[in-house]
Amino acid sequence: MRVLVTGGAGFIGSHYVRTMLGGGYPGFTGAAVTVLDRFSYAGNLDNLGPVAGHPGLTVVRGDICDAALVARVTSGHDYVVNFAAETHVDRSISSASDFVASNVCGVQVVVQACLDAGVRRLVQVSTDEVYGSVESGSRAEDAPLSPSSPYAASKAGGDLMALAYARTHGLDVCVTRGCNTYGPYQYPEKVIPLFVTNLLDGLAVPLYGDGGNVRAWVHVDDHCRGIQLVLGEGEPGRVYHVGGSAELTNLALTQQVLERCGAGWDKVTGVPDRKGHDRRYSLDDSRLRAMGYVPGVPFGAGLTDVVRWYRANREWWEPLKRGAGRRLPG
């Protein structure tokens, strides 16, 4: 069995690869895994360090927008999981073109390559942000898409492209939409690793607006288990939500990070709110739970482990904050 993981050197993708090669997914033990990654700022070869010598791992440097390369790499694979994406909202606000290229055009290249190669299934990994702000309740998979940021709009476009190939061509595609994900090896521009690494260095952390924005949180291990469940058991052409174990305001999240880092509110600096900042996200993940999915990592315990990991792995994140991380293979 051969599995192609695009974006497999990023945060969530690399966790998925490490877990699969470690035998963590029943039915896929012994699978050969190909990682295709552009190794941009967030793609880091060190994320694959724990499995670097695994005989089942092949790493290819390349962009999912390169149709000839993607077609060549996809050929001969049974499954494809597309994690490749530009993901940081602030970056999309200042420069949206890279997001459209990767998250829309790149997805079209991937789904076409999957169709041409006759893969068994493609899973397109997406986000809760495509629904926009949720005042009350939780969004089901058939809820209207109402993205607020260029990032969210580009992810919605990629999802629709993948689902269009399912309807038009009969390509076996599933889409997963997860909530905010945290864990080790997360690039330190995201809120939890940014706050943790700043506090470990005695620096202040920035809090948007009044801190009342609400996000649901899922540990990266749970998120990847949900994706794998969809890969193995999902119905073609359907969307699946991957929920977490906690829903917190940014104020409450900040308090928990401060406590674990031994810091006080004097280390928090208020900053003007982000443009178009959604107030709340919430997913109804009952479809996936009916398949047996349950988050296994309580948020408090997971956050404690994450702080411990960043404290013990300065050699991983310090070069990234200096802009000197090892991103290219070889």
C-alpha cells in the first residue's frame, strides 16, 4: 500500500506521517509513505526527523501547483491526503495571492492528478474557518460557507473544487474540516507556540482585541486520527468535521498558557483586533463521532505536554524564530 501525503513536512501532515510510519493506524501498518512538500517557511525537514531513516519513507521537494511533478509523484499511489496549504490568516490578509495559488489552484492540480492516476481515495484537509463566525450553536457539514478572510475563502474554494471532481468525474474524495489544532512541531507564528516560546524567553505576548473570540481546540493526534478514520471509512463525496475537547475564549486560553509558563498578565500586550476577525467557530462533529471518533487528549493535559515539549526542544524552534530553520531535504 502506498500513501502520498502532500504538505507532509508541515505541522499536521508530519504528525500524520510519523504516526503512520510508526504503525499507529490499523490497516495501514507497513504502508509506504511519500511526502511531497515545498519546504517553504512552515515545511521543515526536522519535523520528519523521528522517521528520517524509515525504509518506507520517500521525500520529494515540490509544489502542488506543479502539475507535471504532481502527476508523476501521484502515479502508483493508492491514497492521497492533501495537507498542503498556506494557512496563516494574518499572512493572507497582507498577501492573498499565495493562498489562492496553493489552496485553490494547487488543489485542482492534486485532484486532477488523483483522477488521472486512479487513486482509491483522496482526503482534502480543510478548516472550520470556511463557515465564518457562528453566533450560536454549531455548524453542520451542509451549512452555507461564509468565509471572512482570504485564507478561509481560499480553503473553501479548494474544498468546492475537490467536491466538484467527485460529482463531475466520480473521483473518490472526502473533505475533513477541523477546528484549531495544537501540538508539538507547530510553527511558532500560531497562537499557542507563539505565546509559549515568547514566554519561555521572557517576552510579551500579543492578545487581539478584547480577547473574547472563541475557538474550539483539538490536539494534533486526535485531528490526525479523525482524518485517518475518514480515509478508511468515509463515504465518497462527503464532508466530515473533526472536533476537539475544549472551546475557549482567547482570554481563557491565554490564562492557561500563562499558568503553565509561570508568567503573569504583565506579559500580555493588547493589540488592535485583526481585520475581519471572526468571533466564534463551532463544529457539529456528530457525523464523525457516529463512526467512532472521540477526542482522546483532554485540552489541559495536552497543553501541559505542549509547553513541556517546547521547553525541551529549543533547538527545533529557536532557528525558526530566527528564520534559519532547515527546510530543504538533503
